[in-house]
Amino acid sequence: MGMGSKIHQNTHSTATPVVTDAASDCPRRAERHPAASAATSPGITDAFKFSQCDFSIAYYPRLFVTLGVMKSQPSSLVDTFDRRIRYLRLSVTDRCDFRCQYCMTEEMRFLPRKAVLSAEEIIRLATLFVDLGVQKIRLTGGEPLVRPDIVDIVQGLSNIEGLNELVMTTNGSQLPTLARPLVDAGVSRINVSLDTLCDSQFAELSRTGDLSKVLAGLDAAIDAGFERIRLNTVLLTGKNDTQIEPLIDYALDKGIDIAFIEEMPMGHITQTNRELSLVPSAQVLETIRRRFNLVPIVGSSTDGPARRYSVEGTSTEVGVISPITDNFCDACNRLRITPDGRLVLCLGHENSLDLRQMLRSDMDSSSLKRAIVAALAYKPERHVFDQPDEPQVVRLMNATGG
């Protein structure tokens, strides 16, 4: 069994944290500062203090990143399953002007602002990841465009030497004013979440959203000149599963792309029965193929998990993302950073590394990079969204960035 599987199996055991004093340049101090009890809150971060550096580890039973391991790691991002990491999803805020049913609860408590990474911290972390081989960064949220300094962040990221792609996922509500500044600052492509073209459905699914603002935002994005624009649609049986064809027609009319995403079981959200609400990707493709010929597209090494097809005779691409019915973990090339600076190794697991604590303890860049590389030893082999008897993720989607 792979190391990733052991991580998941042991999640609910009582942990005994251990740190080895293998690195003479970072001897351990006597004091220890746990964030919380692992017996009651498995998977949270535990911080250990050292005289010359601070180092945090994901708090998992019998699993820890040692300083000795850090010193022996290569300077590139390859996990224990020989998957090379080229893609970083970077969430800049957990806040959003919508309250979409599959993403968050109606009454949300957001992170205090001082807990969220600053623009300078975001740019510094991104630079380290690019140094380690990341070629593509996607900015996410929450809703990234509600962050007042988002254009400054984009400008700083676009200046990182070696970063090939800077892209973004947004709900589109702020694009009427921000589309052009984002293009000018360096965002090449955007994904816009849009689950329906029906006003009443949109109001129900988003709770607080205004469909007219999103559609106006899409028009502004087209005018602004992004290289590509893609709609992201989460389908729910009995909610918006009749919207496949209207949304395809809208994408074709606008000359943009669309991807249909199976809902992922994230957080304690009870508005839908996950098993009964799932619209399988195979059903989506069958519906589309009744009208259009779909030609498979061979992806690049920085692509996300979507299986992509060109709609024959058009410039539009259609994608499906199938975390439940067609596991894609064997080709995973991604890591995620949460708004409060946790490095999430897998969307479907709770294990994480507290990079914010390292940044704010003045850890030097070389030590930060060694810690990031060492953490990959604990990237799981796969998520278990398709295994309901397995422990599931309790954090909400807006806290991770998708």
C-alpha cells in the first residue's frame, strides 16, 4: 500500500507527534506549541519551535516531516508516486459575494483578515514554487476579485521569471470593472462559474448572486481580450440538470468554452443529498453528443483534470471533470495553498503544511523550499470522494479554492 493510503487510513487515530533532531543547523528547543489536540481534531497543524528556524508539520498519526528528510530532498516537486507538480492553485481569500450551495453554508464565518496571506507573502510563496518547477498558477477564492489588492497581486505574480501561465477562476460578478485591468496585469485565461441561465435557479443556487452581473461580466471579459474564457458548471439533479443544452448553446454563441463538473463532497453542507444529486459526466457527454460531434483534445503537462473535447466546426471546447465517476488522481500535477497559507497536498484529504507560520517566523527561502519538497512525501495516492464509507473532507470548498 502506498504512503498516501496510510495517511488517509490513520487520520482518525490518536497521534504522537515526533520531530527528529537530524539537522544540526536547526536544533530543537524544549517548548512545543500545538495548535489543537489531534485526538479531537485530526489533520490540523502542529507547530514546533527550533532555535534557528520554525517548522510546522501536518499533524497526522505517526506521520511527520523531519528536518533530516528536508535536507535530503531534491530541489524539485515530485511525489512518491512519480507525479511531477507543475500547477499551483492559490486561494487569495475565503470571502465571496455569493453563497453557492455546493461551496459554503448560508451563514459563514470567514477568516480574520490578519490570518490571510498578504500580497507580499503570496508573491514570495509563488516565487518559491516557480523556483521548484511550477509553471502555472491559478488564482482562486472564495471569490478572488473581492480582494481589494487583487490587481496588484496579479501584477506581482506576472513578473515572476519562469511562470508560464497565470490564470484565474471567478464567479464573474466583478468582471464588468476588473476584466480589462486583469488582462493588462497579466491574467491570460479565466474560468467563470455559471451553473444556470435561469434567473430563479441562479438565485436559489447562489443565494445572493445576480445573474445579470455575471452575464455582463462575461461580455466584459470577451471584450477585454482574455486568450480563452471557460464556463464552469456544477450540475445537480433536480436543480439545474436541464441546463446542459442552454449553457452549451450560450458558450457556442459567445465563442467560449465550458466544463461540467461533478459535485464534490466537501464540508458539512446538507442542502443536497450528494449521492442522489450527482449528474455523472457520462450522462453529460451523452446529452451533448446527441447534437454535436466531440473530438478529444490531448492536454499539456500543466492542464487540470478536465477531459477536453473540441466541438467540431466551432472554436468552443467542452470539458468534463469527474472526481466521482472517473478518478483522475494518477495524473495529478497540482498542489493548493489556502488563504491562510496552508499547503494542501490533496483536495480530498485534510493533510496540510502551515507555510504561513514559516513565512512569519522569518524562515529563509532555502529552508522553505526544502520543507515544501519534503511535504510531498505525504501527498496521497488518490482522493476517496467515490468511497462514501471513507472519512470525508470537512473543510468547505471556499476554504480551499477548489
